[in-house]
Amino acid sequence: MDERKVEKLVADSPLAQRELEELYKWIDQIPLSRPKSNIARDFSDGVLMSEVVYNFFPNLIDCHNYSSASGQQGKLSNWSTLNNKCFKKMGFKCSQTDLEAVCASKKGKIEVLLYNIQLQFLRYKEACERRRKGADNRNNKKKTSGQLLTKEFLTTIKTESCRRETSERGG
């Protein structure tokens, strides 16, 4: 993004210049269906946000549920769908006030929302990894326990079998 644009946005945003630059780099790395020219206007209908979510968590979202909208009601509908179907699954929701401000393309609002959503994505990803590691550990314990039981069971069977053979032979 143009440095003059970033400087102007910093003046209109509670985010520091470094945070904004990192946010724009993050967004620029994501393949989106349309070019970004004015981030507030580009994200106002929620379609690009659905693509951002899909990029990181494709199982959480169906992008076909989100269509381009130019009216406030259509934009709010897309964002409400994101909020209720996707963000809720991730353990957070955006306020109605924030969504209305983003839909109205108010300066600096999308950047703050994207920044907070990026943080929520990181938290959700970490939580998923912890759950997966916990499940892996539980599965490994079950497998290990099962293997030990199997070995113990086989050892017991062999020992009992040997005892029977010895007693049958009279030894």
C-alpha cells in the first residue's frame, strides 16, 4: 500500500503505523477475488472477509453464502451471517455497532475490525492445535495401553499354556 495512504490512515485509526502496515501485508498475502483499492469500501460488504476466513479455515465457511452488495441491508446481512455462522464457531462475535460502521465504510473501522479478527484467528488456531495435541495424546495413551494389554494378555496366555502342557506331561 502507498506510504502516504498508510500515514493518512494512521491519523484516522487507533492502530499504530506498524500495526497497520503489518495488517495490510497480511491482507495482501491472501488471494482475494477482487483487487483492493479502498480497503474500507472493499471489505464493507463482507465478501472479502468471507474469503479471508476461507483462506485460513476453509471448513468453517461456505463462500457461496456471501454475495456482493451495494446497499446497507445486503452488506449487513453478509456480516451478520459471518458473525453468527462463522465467528461464533470460533468463539467470538463482532458488535452490531462495529458491523454497521464497517458496512458504512467509516474510516479506520475495518482496519480495527480486521486487526481484532486476526488476533481471534490466532487464538482459534492455537486452541485447535491444543485440542488436536490433546486428542493425539489421548489416542497415543489408548494405543499404548492397548498395546500393553495385548502384550500382557499374550504373555499370560503363553504362561498358562506352558503350565497346562507341563502339568499334562506330568512335570
